[in-house]
Amino acid sequence: MVHAVVELIAYVAAAVLAGFGGYRVLLARGSGADPAQRYVCGFALCLGVSFVLLTPATLAWLDAVLPGVVVELAGDSVKTAGLSFLALLALSLTNETPYAPGGVAAGPGPDPVRPDLRHHVLVAIAVQLVSAVLLLGAEPSMRGGSMAVHGPAARILLSSYDALFTCYAIWCLLVLTRVIVPHMRRAGPGPLRFGLELTTAAIVVGALWTAWSLDDVADVLAGGVQDGGEDTLSNVLGVICAVLTVSGATVTLWGTRLATPLRWLRAHRRHRALEPLWSALHAELPEIALAPGRPSRRLPPWRAEFALYRRIIEIHDAALALRPYHDPHVASWIADRDPAGPGGAVVEAAVLAAALENRRHGRRHVDDPDAGHPAPTLPGTIDAEALWLVQVAEAFRASPVTAYVRGQAARTALTGAARED
Amino acid sequence: MSTGGRLRALRERRRLKLRCRQTVDALELPRPFDAFAFIASLARTRGRPIELIPVTDRPHTPCGLLVTTDRADCILYAADTTPLHQQHILLHEAAHIICGHYDTAPSATSAAHVLMPNLPPALVQRVLGRTVYTEPQEREAELVASLIRCRAARDDGLRPPALVPRNRVESLLSPPDGRGPRRG
């Protein structure tokens, strides 16, 4: 069952890679298009085809039409060609200077048909030829989805075939890593950096996927038998690699479209998280609200950012209005309960809770020099203040320290009122 | 309030919001946003200085106050609150200037005397304080200030420079219309 699901996902990944490759073909058609687009396209299409050819279901289906070894060789060749495109892509970008903030933007590098690119085309062809010679020379036979060889010479040939693929793949990934990582480190925050991070993650998973084929080398040397096609773990790693590659290369397309709804969602969540604190303050100080009456329970997503901003400002307005009611005893009450000491969200929540109690009982501490409470040091952004106030609201709602301070303030206010009577 | 009265109030609020939106859309905001830089540019545009005076430990006065004299506009703002709140108070008072509010509230005038005792009352032409939003001018200024800060946050979050590819590696990850280096 698991095998079937993984194989199905591998076919879907192949379709996604084919779609992505086709999209890149369209981009690479124009006269001014970067030739690197063709390498990306070649890599995606080759990887997609190899997924289809090397999935055990395909191998079983083609078994009646073609010799299994031929299909295996075709699948591996296409995968190796994909890796060659990856190396060509990396080599064509080696002269690109990573962007340095404040520096001069890098222009196009030299002509892409450079000697090192031509050399690599020859290396890629040589790898293909040597691989074919090694596999066919081993004269393997297919038995129930596995490939078997007989005799020590055949074992060495087949294990060399596996080892050659692994070494070549690792080399291609290393060349690409050397190009991508410096760009990723220098890129500022944003979708481009995220795209480079996803690409780097794809390279890491690709390396694991490749390294997994070393088990075939061990199996062949030990028993002369290896799995035909991709096993379940290989397929899983391959699918993850494909998803990360396509996601990284298209992040600027979907990242910007997703940014606004994600921002609305975050604002909506924070607005809701501030509800307990805002409601308690609004109940005592209704004048803080810009909109009259109780806010509607249903907040449309597109209004969440404005509503969150208003809630932050109204909470701060209430905090200022409560200053005359700040209780000078809060610090000592908290010292008994909060080993972390003052300065955190719990302290802020406790100060507000005590001030609210004092206001309800009409106890002002305006002339007390110890009653003041410094404002927290925060960056002046909506994000930073929202995060801070969400912590304060949570402490206001659920912290035992706040509950204790609230109780102490109410008791002190009642005792004081009784003494005055 | 009767249904007719509620509908009238709702229509009035919608009209106010639309007017405030139009006012804010017409403003040029610095990027990244900085309330002090925005007010400095507002002063330059009007050709009249705006002085910003931080005030602390004044629990009995409004947290923001706009005092207009024959020479300059002075914005007094609570400095003992968080940076975002300070920015908002500044923007609220700046919004009074942008909207051309002029009615002086008596409570704000007495607060101005407390906070600026050396300022002769004869020189004061207008005093507006950030107090409650039942006053139409205060509501409008508060709405304009909120819309300015929300628009600024949205604009700052767009980060268009980071989306423009600056070399071929970045252009491979960018949309086809991204203006990056091309070959050919």
C-alpha cells in the first residue's frame, strides 16, 4: 500500500517537473533569454522522465515490451543527463558576483559558451558512455524487479556503474552548492532569499538521495544483486527534492500572492489574542475606542490589519489613562511570585490588572513616586508591539502572578476603603 | 437611538472614512516610514516649522497636544510610552494640521498653559488635544493617523527592492517580468 502511494506521488512529482520544465521552455524561447533557463528546463524535464522510467510500476509495465536492463539504463541515463544540466547551470553562473548591499549590482557574466562549459559537455558524454559500457558489460539479468549479476568481474562492473553515478552526482551538486550558497548568504530577507534557501535544501536532499544509492554498491559487491529502479526511500527523497526545487524556483511567483492573505491571517489571530486584555480595559475605559459600541464579532480578513492596529493603540491609550492608578506595591507582590524579576510581559499585565482594580475602587496613587512603571523598550513597528501585547494579553488572562496581584490590589483597595469609613 | 438615527450615523461614519482614505492616499510617506521624517517633510511642504516637544509624567493632560502660534506649530507628545504609540500621537496631531482643524477646546487650552507656562496666551491661535473621539475633529484626526500608520506598514512590508533580481542567479528565481540582468 505504502509502495503504491509513494509511486503515485512520484508520478505526480514527474508531472509537476514536466509542467515546470515546460514553463521554463517558454521563458527560454525569447532572443534575450538567459541560456541558464535552458539548463534549468533540461534538468527538470530529465528528472521528471527518470522518475517515470525508474518507478517499479513502470519497470514492471515495460518488462513485456523491452528488456529490463535497457529501461534501467535509459532511466539512469536520463537522470545523469539531468545532473549534467545542473552542473552546466552551475558552471554558467560561477562568474556571477553575489549581491552586496550598498555595492554595485553585478552585470551579466562572460559568454556562456565558455571553455569550462564545453569541457563539461565532453565529461557528461564520457560519463554516459562509460556508464553504458559498465552496465552492459556486467550482463545483468532482471529477476522480480531486481538486477542480478554473476561472477566477480560482473560484480565489479555493476558496482563501478553505481559508484560512477554516485560520484558524478555528488560532484555536480557540489559545483551547484558553491554557486548558490554565497548568493543565499548575501541576499537580504525576502522571497529571493527564501527561494535560494529552498534551492539549497533541495541540494541537501538531492545529496542524501544520491548517497542512498551507495547501498546498491554494497549489495552488488556482497551478493551480486541490487534493486531495479528506485526503492521506496529513494522515491520519497526524490519527490522531496523535486518539490523543493520547483518551490524554490517559483517562490517569487507564489510567495508575493500568498503574502497578503498570510498577513491578514496573522493580524486576525493577534487581534483575537488581544481580546481579553482590550475587553477588560474597554469595559472600564470605553472612551479609548474609536468606533462606538462593542466591536462586531465577525471581523472580515481584509480589515484585520487596521483593527489590530486600533486595538494596539487603544490598549496603550488605556495604559496611559491608568497611570494615576498604578499601584506602588506591585513590584513587591511580584518579587514574591516571579523569580524572573520585573521587565517582562507578566509584570506589564500585573501592573495593568492592579491599576484596573484601583480604578474600579477609585484609589489613585498619582502622588506616590514609586507608582510609576517604565514603558517597555520595543522597535517602533506594529509587528513588534503586537507580539509584545499578545504576550501581555496572555499573561493578563492566564498568569497566576497576574491573578495574585489582581487579588492583592482588590483586597488592599477594600481594606483601605473600610479604614477610611 | 432610533433606526433612522443609527442609519444616519452609519452613513456619516462611512463618509468620514472615505474622506480620510482620500486624504491619506494623497500623502507622500517616507519609506521606511518614520513619523519624525514625515512631520519634517510636512513642515517643509507647508513652509512653516513644526516643533516636536516630548513630555513625560503628565497624567492629567492629554497625551498629545497641538499648539499653533503665529510663528510655528508645536506638537507636545507623551514620550513615556512605547515608540509606536509615540508615533501615533505625533501622527494624530499632524493629522489636525493636514485636515485643517481649527476649533479650540477649552480643556486643551488649559492643558497647554500647564505644559507651556512661558507661552503668552495672546500668541496662541489654536490648541487641539488628543482626548476623546466624540469630537468630530478628534475622530477624524485619529482615523487619519491610523490610516497613515497602517498604509506605512503595508508599504514597508512590500519590499520591492528585494524582488528586483540583481544578478543572473536571482533572475532565475524571479517572475519573467522581473527586470533583472538578461543575456543575448
